[in-house]
Amino acid sequence: MAGCCSPSRDARGARARSVSAGGSAPPFVTLTGGTFLMGSDDAYAYPTDLEGPVRAAFVGAFDISVATVTVAEFDAFARATGYVTDAESFGDSLVAAAALPVADASPAVTSTPWWRVVRGASWRRPSGPDSELDARRDVPDHPVTHVSRRDAWAFCAWSGTTLPTEEQWEFAARGGLEQQPFPWGAEEDLTRMNTWAGEFPGFRTDVVLTEPAVSHAPNDFGLYNCTGNVWEWTTGTFDAARRDPRGVIRGGSHMCHASYCRRYRTSARSGVGDDTSSGHIGFRVVRNS
């Protein structure tokens, strides 16, 4: 595994899967679409993330979920289909060291030691099997995490939805504002989203690092937590021109901190493998109008 914000799982091979439609989708808002300025050239943009150059992009009308898919919504999918996620199949997932007991001996990711590879961690037990935290019981209204892009696609197949393109995601996250770094405007007000509190990656006493999917004020399109809380899967390819096939996540997460990473912005993007799962990646869904 390698990377700063979101290490990718070492390649272990894909599993074929088929999920039938028939499930319910989260609440949506309809956006009429249009042309907007996508990307960023500001001082906080990371050239290697390929945020820039700023360019005009067009999206047609589409519906997008007002929040990320929750634990309860994913639980309904798993119960209806018997679906087994990549983390459950592989037997491990990435957990922030701060969400683990101090004495936990799970191996650290070499380049990013604040991430631990925890046996038995999954969307059901986001801090690992030895934690008292049961997501279905304790945080059903929080974003589901420890889901790979393949897992997100499976939920989409069941619910009759799809993942947003990067253009759709950014158009929606900006809430109608032109070239502003945050869903509310230019001010970096960290009280308006869930990012890392305190010194990074210092010890925290709360094992639940996410917040409810519907929390903080929505943007002007009525969408919640477009920055911070959890990264969100899109259909994007990180760098097709250079044959970097990693999937693209958008929006930053509760792990973002200004001391090392200002990826909690509407233009921010990061690349991770399709079968990667962690405690700070989730997803929201769209459907075409």
C-alpha cells in the first residue's frame, strides 16, 4: 500500500459478482445541470493530484443523494442480497491508529503509519472485531465506510443508481458557487465540516471519527458534508493519460488536517485502487433525470 491520504490495497485479484436490482435508494435532490468552472489552480491545490487547470465542464440534469449512503442503508442492501464486501472477503481493512487501543499491534502502513491494517475490520466493525463499536447498532446514521468502489457499484446495481462522475460530483458539491474552495464559499471555517481536530496524527479518545451523514448545514443545493467526514467514490480514473487506472475519491475526510493535507475542498481529488477500503471512504449515488 502507498499514498498519503488514502493508501491503496495491495493488488490481490478481483472477484466476480452479480447483484440484482430491487432495493431502495437514499433521498435525492434534482439538479438541472449546466456549465461550470471545474478544478483549481489555487495555492492549496496539489499539482500531483491533477486538480488543475481550471476548465469549463458541462453536466446534464441529474439526481444526487443529499447525503452519503449510511450504515443503515448499506445494511438493508447486505441483508437483502447477502453481499460480502471486499474488506470482509480479504479479511482486513485500513483503520486510523487513533481509533484503536494504544496497545493494538496491527501492522502500520510503512509510508503512512497513522494507518493500520486491521484484521476483521469492515463496515460492520469499523474499528475491528475487538472493538465494542457495532456500526449497525451504534452509528446507523453515519456514512458507511470500509467499502471499496466495487462494493459501492454493487449497492448501485441493487438500488438502481450509479456513482457520480467527477463532473457531477464537483458541480453538486459547489452548490452553485463559482470557483469557491468550500461548499459555503471562500472562508476556511473548519467548524462547518468534520476534519481532524487537534494535532495530527495525535491520539484521540473517540473511536467514532465520522459524524452523521446529515450533519452541519447543507450547501445551497441541499447536499450535506460535501467536504470532510468521508471521501466519496466517483466513476473517475485518476490519470488515464499516464495509465494510472486508480479510482478517484472526492471531498476529503475526517482525517484531513491543514498541517499536512488541505484536501477538504470542493476541487480536491485523490486516487486509490478499486478494491481499497478504509475507515474514511464512503459514497453517495446519482441517477440521471
